Amino acid sequence: MSAKERRVRLTRTRRALPRPHPASGAIPGERVVVDPEGLFAFLVLRPFSDLFVWLWRLERRTEFLYRPYFDKWLRPALFSWAQARQNSRRPDQHLPLVAETLLPGEEQLTQLIIDELAKFTRENWLPGGAQRFGNTKTFGVLRGEFSVLPGLPANLRRGLFAEPRSYPAWVRFSGPGPYAPPDIEDLGQCSVGIKVMGVPGPKLMEDERFTQDLILVSPASFVTPDIRENAKLQRWVRAKAPLAYAINPFDPHLLHMFMQLLYSPMQANPLEVQYYSNVPFLLGEDQAVEYSLKPRERARTKIPARPAENYLRDAMVRTLTVGPWSFDFMVQVQTDSHLMPIEDATVKWPEWLSPYIPVARLYLPAQQFASDEQLAFADTLRYNPWHSRPEHKPLGNSNRARKKMYGELASLRRAMNQVQHVEPTGAEQFPAPAGSPDAGSPDAAGR
């Protein structure tokens, strides 16, 4: 299907949908049994959710004993079973490859999510210290080099991957959010944002002219299938009772919670994790792909028995003090519209249908990155998948919502923190962390 045909299909679908009413706080068509802001939620569901999280955190303190073995031997089979069960319930719409379909009331749903997250931000962070709602805690912003590999198949040589070339990159590793607690108290998921710089050509957003942003997370599937479900979840997150979303007997999401828990271990080192985009992107005009970032080196960090408050950052510091680290950046081409859907982010595209193919290499040189100034640099960076060349246009309802959602929430944080957005170039320099041998040398972070 050509780009023109896709635009026509999307336009016709949009015209056929009813125009959404102004946002009222209610999700269109939702049967509300328990109000997230009601008394029952406050007195019963919120404490019950707190108890679940407390028990989970207690269990995490024992994971150094068994979790690596569980993830190696049991997690793949359990996740495959969950994916098969989910797919058996999904109707086959017999869509063409790369085809997008709008959700009813999509613009209203996007605004509802933005409103909830904006309220959460104002309620939980003071001006001057507002953080991202997702991918909240910064483990580190690392200097890297993103190199497109030579000899790629013709169908993959599109956009950023058209020719072998190296680009500077700022790579932000972070925790899941929406808070920034000690690492052992977090939810066991990591994320990575790669801001590739010096990328020529037109972009889908005008606020940055020479960047291509690539955003990935450690779970192999997303927590909600679409933004309608995400709007429900965010109401419960803001009410501090997210478990209620999963266990609602009238609208359960236990299978989705199970898959998230499988990919929420006590991590050992963010550099040793494989990451997934969960959502698709164009590659050229007639292909959809998902991304993955996989370490080239074998994991060597052990889960600590008594971890420090920021033990994940400490593990990264130790790794990059000893030497460099590298990843394969890979694409997975859509070959089946049902088992590899565009609009459902909880479905992991099967690798037996379409294996990942390395198209680039992310190289992180040995470096020091834990200075206050370099960590604060994360607040000036704006990661948005729509910082992109048209050949890599984000696809699906979750991606369509991210354009407006990420933009408006970034603007809110900048206003609260009085921080200006500046497009980075890769030439930025920061002092070495206090107490390091290079402290006082302004170019130490670039070594």
C-alpha cells in the first residue's frame, strides 16, 4: 500500500467516525462502576493497591537468589503462553500490511490522557522539580555513536539507514515512573531514549531540525493495547490505585498485568537489558517495523543482595569506567497484519514470523557521566518519536497520541521548571563527577 493510499484510507476512516464531544473527564462508552476519585477507591482500593506494591517490594528483596534463572528458563515459555492466549481472543480483521485504523473518539481520548497526566504532574511535583510522568528517573545521559551498518538489504536502506554513516547521540537510560524512588522500590522496568543528531532531511516536527529520536523500553509488550485503555489506566494511576485497573471484575486486564510482571524483575544493570519499541514505525513508504536494542556483550553484573539507593546508576558507572559498551539496533519487518498488528501495543510481534535484523550499532565509549550537571542535562532534552524523518513515521494510535501528549507535557515541565528547550548538537561538555580523578576537567565526560 502506497503512502497516498494510506492517507486516503485514514481520511475516509476519520470522516466516518463521529466527531468527539468536548472532553468531560469521562471515557466515551465506558461503564464506570467505581469512580477512581470516589470514597470507595480512597478507603479500599488505594490501600489494597499499596499492600500489593509492598508485598511485591518485599519479594524483590529475594530476587537476587533466583530471578536470573527464572528469566532464563521460565519467562520465555510463560510469556509465549500469555501471548498465544491473548491472540486467540483477538478477531482477525484481515487488514492490509501497514494499515492504520483510527479509534472512535481518538482525539478526545488523547486529551483525556494529557489532562490526567498534567494533573498528576502538578499534584506530585513542585515547580522547579517537575519530572517526566513516564521514564521518570534518569540513570544517566550518555554520549554515544550511532553507526548505520554497511551491506543492508535493499528494502531496509531507507531514511536514516540509507547509507553507512555514523552520528553522534545522546542516550538517556531511565526508570519507569511515574515517581523516582530508590531503585529497589521502582517497578523493575527500564527505558532508553536515543537522540541521534546531525540527521539531515525534513522532519515531522519543527522544534528540532537535525534529530531522530528512538525510544524503547525493557518489557516486550506494552501495558495497554490502545489509548482508550490507557486513558482508563491513567485515571487509576493518578488515584494511586493502579491495581484496580487490572483486577476490575467488569473489565479485567489480568493477562496484561501478568505480562508486565514477567518483564518487571529486579534489574542488575540497564546496559545489560534488551529493549523493545512495543509500537511500529514506517520504514520507507510500504513497510512497518518495530525496533529492538540488544547488548552485544554478555551480562556480567549480578543483582546485589543489599542494593544502594541508586545501584543501577552505580552499575552503569562501573561498566563504563572499565571500558566501552555496545548494542545492536535492530528492526523487525511486519509480515502478518493479525499477529503483528499496528494498533495493539500489547501484542509482541513473533520473531518466528519475522526475525530481528541488525541495521545499526550503538557504541558507548568509556566515560564518566554522573556529574550533577550532566544528570540535569536530561531535563533540557525532549524525546519524542515524532522527532523523525518521514520515512520513519510513527504508526498506530499509541504513537499518534504521543505526538501531542509528549509535546504538551514537555511544555508543562519546562514552564514549571523554568527550563528552556535547546536542540542538542553532541558538542556539549560537562565536568567530571565530584571525587573522580578527572574532577575539574571540563572535557572529562567526552573521553
